[in-house]
Amino acid sequence: MAMQSDKAAKGAGAGARAGGAKRGRPALLAAAAAVVVALAVAVTHHSAPSGPPQLQPAPRAELAALTVTLDPAHATQMAADAQSCKVPMAEVKLWHDAGAADSVIQLRSGGYVSPAFRLTTTPQLIAVPYPAAYSVGAGTFTLLGQAQAVEFSLNPVTAFANLNGAASINVVWTPGNPCQ
């Protein structure tokens, strides 16, 4: 009889453990789901293209509006060349993170130097010539000025914690028919 009591106690203990495991399953499943979501977010975040950042073309439909961001001495000719597909233009966005002071910077793209742009937390769409011959597909941009927490919209977005004078970044693009 004592043996039955031991078995009953063992059975009750096993049942209690099983019941406890059943009660703990929702918490365990929630924790497992959180890990899966965290991994999915991490993989998505880190799956940016490898290699230099990609430069995007300025759509021809936007060129007239973007002309105001070009050096006034050359804006009319540059816009006409881009509209006629003679010399395509690229577009970038510049801004700074919240909490950073507004500041003024310029872009150097090949031999072109942009007008000065006041950075704020609102991204500004800016037209620029490609930093090398369009057919080359690679070049270097240089940001000029003094600024903190600068964001530069390439693919992926490139950030500069502190811009002290000049910072260069190699970029690539896919040459193609700029009139398509």
C-alpha cells in the first residue's frame, strides 16, 4: 500500500509537472515568438545591399522642380541637358537627426559644387550631376561643412556622426538609358 502511495505521489508529481508545463506554455510560446520576430527584424535590418551605396537617378518628371537646388549659374543648362538625356542627373536627400543643430553644408560631385543647403530634420530632395561620367557607374561624393548627425539618402542611407570640413563617400549607379 505504501508502494501505491509512492506511485500515486509520483504520478501526482508528474501530473503536477505536466500541468505546470501546460500552464507555462503560453509564456514559453510568447517568448519563442518574440525571439522569432526579433531575428526577423534583425535579418531584415541587416540585409542591405553590400558594397558602396547606390545613387538613384532624378526622374525626368521632377527635373523642373529640382532645378532650384542646382547652382544658379549652371542650373538652366544642366536641367536642359538632363531633360534631353544628354547628361542625366541624380537625386539625393539630406537632413540631420532630431536633436542636432541646424547647419549648412554643400555637396561636391565630381567637379560640381552645390549651393549651400541648410540641414533640418526634414529631408531635402536635391538634384546633382553624377560624380563621374554616367557610363562609368561609380564615383565619389564629398559633403562639405560642419554638421552633426547628417543623413544622406543613398541606398542604404548613409550617416555621418560628425562632419568636420569634408567627408567623402564612394557611390555606384547602374548606367542605362536615362530617357526610359
